[in-house]
Amino acid sequence: MSATSVEQVTKKTEDLSIDGNKKTVLNAASTADKEFELKHPLNTQWTLWYTKPKVDNTEDWSSLLRPVTKLSTVEEFWGVYQSIPKASELPLKSDYHLFRNDIRPEWEDDKNAKGGKWTFQINDSDRALLDELWLKVVLSAIGETLDENDVAINGVVFNMRKKVVKLAIWTNTCDKEVLTKIGLKFRAIIGAILNNKKSIESQTEEEKQGEKPEHQPIEFKLEFIKHADSENRKIPPFMIL
């Protein structure tokens, strides 16, 4: 993305400030839709964070990371989702983070310190695919379908990088039994989306060639890295699925 695009993304996220003195999409929506009193509360409040790209080496992490808005209901989530840039539109070296309550998307946060993250990497420029992956993971997190006890997941992350896009689920535990259940559900979400895309592409190829190509499930892996090991890349992943 160009520098102008970076500014546009930053501006759009700033327009959703959690500062109560600023007009946001949330209080604007509540004013316009007072007749709709029914709300669907989430199990817990979530905070959306945005990390903008570093402009120069004088900028530290804390100056790049900023909270965008808090979400407490399904309606608030969709209002925000429709108002900010899609994940695929993020500038290089920028991130979206959606974390429970006031947990910061940093290893140093006490609620993250004893956990780690399941990570999936993909090298694909298909914007619709990237947006679908991010949306499905987010909906699974706030809908509490990834963790049957609703206590192990702290947040989800989307990293836009030069050669790959990374999706991650951050946990507050390194219990292998808990992590395996979460990892398998994470894998099922990703696998369904990737294989659906491949199936559609295969059907298109079949129409062109007049024959049915063999469709094999896409191979990919997930890695779980403890936050305590994050700074030492020589340490192998704690788990692989």
C-alpha cells in the first residue's frame, strides 16, 4: 500500500476512537436506531486494537499500538466491522488485534504471560479469502465456539506482512489438552475455507477441460509458540498440528 493508504487506514480507525468525547460509529448508530432496543450481548467485552506501520526507527511498539473501540454486543461488532478497512486492506507491517476486555496484545501483559499463540501463515493475495479467514476466526472467538470453557482464549490477531499473512489465536494457558481442542477447531475453520476455495477452482478447471480433476485436501500446519519462547527463534514450537 502507498503512504496515502496508510494514512487512510489510520484515519478510519481513529474515527472509531474509544474516547467518549468523540463521535463514533457506535454512538451515531445508537442515536439513529433507538427504535431497535433488542441487543445481543457478547459473553465478555472485547477491544479492537490497531498497530500502524513503523515510519522510522525512533517509534516504539507502544506508540504504534492503539485501541480502536470496545465491543459488547453483536450489533456493535457488525457496526465496527462495516466501518473500518477490511483486514486485506491493511498496510504492510500493520495488524488488527481483537482481545478480551482490557487485555493488551502484548506478551508482557500478565494475562498473556503464561500462555502462547496458535499461528497459521498463508501466502495468498486473494483478498476475499483473507477477509473470510479473519472474519470466521473473529466470529468464532467472540461467539465462544473455539474454547468450550470460554476461559482460555485471550484474543485473535491478523498480521499483514510482505510475503505472508499471519493469523493467530492467543491463549492464557499452555495446557496441551486445552490447546489441542482449540487448535483442532482453528484448523477446521481454516481447512474448510481453503478447501472450499480449491473446490470452486477445481470446478472451474473442470468446465474448461471437460474432465473432473482430482481434488485433494489442502495440506497446512499450525504452530503453537509459548510467549516465553517468542524472542528465541531457535526454540522449536511447543506444539504442531
